[in-house]
Amino acid sequence: MELITIKTFSNSIDAHILMSRLEDEGIRCFLIDENIVSVNPLFNVTVGGMKLKINGSDSEKAKSILSEIEGTPYTDDNDEAITCPKCNSTDLYSGFNTIQNTTSFMAFIISFVLSIFPFYLKKVYRCKECDTEFKN
């Protein structure tokens, strides 16, 4: 059985959500490196993130499910699609960690020096088309 990586993650919540969806469709999944990244999130870069692996024979079905999920636009509380304020695209990254101000940058430096998980990161949307970062 040949295992292929279908997607990598930096947190286990997103990985388990996709894993549950694939398993509901009858695709057997394995999450590799979950424990090491959960114990110390700074190891995420070292090991290449948590890898969601599937059997190679299920790759086409899994890719179609993944493209369906990624093609669905994010919505706000009123069920309206969230769009980029610059180019009006709905093709966005959600929960993108950003360091845009001095406080965020200093928190990042302190976290790096002390080898702890960054405690002050702003979560924003980021447009895949024009790289604009914005809050909703």
C-alpha cells in the first residue's frame, strides 16, 4: 500500500476536520507527525507540518473532495460570501497568521528567543489573488 500526502497542516483541528470528511466518504486516512507538532509547535517547520496521508488508489476521489471544500467561499454571520476589499475575489486563506505591527513583531522575537509558541499573532484573511490581508 503506497501512502501519499494529500495535504499538510500546522494544527490538528483542521487536519481532523478534513480527515473526518474523507473517512465519511470511505477513504482511509493517516495523520503523520501530529504528536511531535502538538507537543512543540515550533517543530512544525522542522518536520514539515502534520501530513494527512491516504492510499494512492484513493487520490482522485480525495482530490475531488478537497477541491470541492477549497472551492467553497468563506461566509460571514449573514451567510454572505467574504470578498477581498481590493479585488473582490472570494479565493481566500482563512486564519492566516500575520505580523503587521510592532507589538506582533516583538512578540514573535521574544517567542523565538525563548523557544515558546507565539502568543500574539493576529488572525486575518489573505487573498490568494492579490495577497491583501484584511479582517472581516
